[in-house]
Amino acid sequence: MNERNPRSGSAFQAIRAIDYTVIFVRDMAAMRRFYEDILGFPLLRELSPRWIEYRVGDNTLALARPGLTAADIPTPNGSASLQLAFKVSAPEVDQCADELMRQGVNLLSPPTDQVFGHRTLFFRDPDGNLLEVFADI
């Protein structure tokens, strides 16, 4: 199935956006410090010590301990569960890199102009998830 051949009449065709993204965390305290203190995401609400939400543009990013809907084991250390890409302006990619380095965050890839028209910066959160800051160039 692809955009050229959608399932006719599927209820899923009504989806227009991703409303929120949940990161299942291993170390809530470290992840919370990272997303609040390093990235500076504004706290939207804390539903419990196991579920914390941040506002990121028009979306919600939630940190959660697994268990509400599934009893999955945590992703093994050294394995990313996901990649998040945060869009900024081109000069802000370099500013974000400088700020991350000042905060002691190890960059996986410094600001780089890619052949596909993005300026990218890659790093990891405390649980090892891959994070990207990018801009269209």
C-alpha cells in the first residue's frame, strides 16, 4: 500500500497528523533532566511519575515508563528505539550544536550540509535514542 494506491474506504484515511509521540524510557530522571534542562522543552503536564508530557511545536512529546498498554521489556542499552527530527532554521542548527556541546552532550555528527538539501546535527538522549536537529537549505 502506498499513496498512489490507498485502501479505498479505510478509516485510517481520516488521519491528518501525529498528535503525540511517546518515548518509553529506562531512566526517567535522566531523560527528564535532558528534555527539560538541556533541550529546554516546556513541561505541558505530568500525569504521574511514569508519564510526563512536553510541548514541541504543535505536538506533544511524552516520556513514559512502559506498562500501561504493554509489558514490553526496555530496549537493550546500546540500541536506539527511535529517531526524532526537530526542525529549526539553518543558523539555529549551529547554535543548537554549540549549546549541546556547552552542556556536555556528545555530538554524533556535527552540523553538516547534506546532498539532499538539509543541514543536520545528530546526537543521543540519555536512553540512547537518536536525535536530529535539521534545517532545509
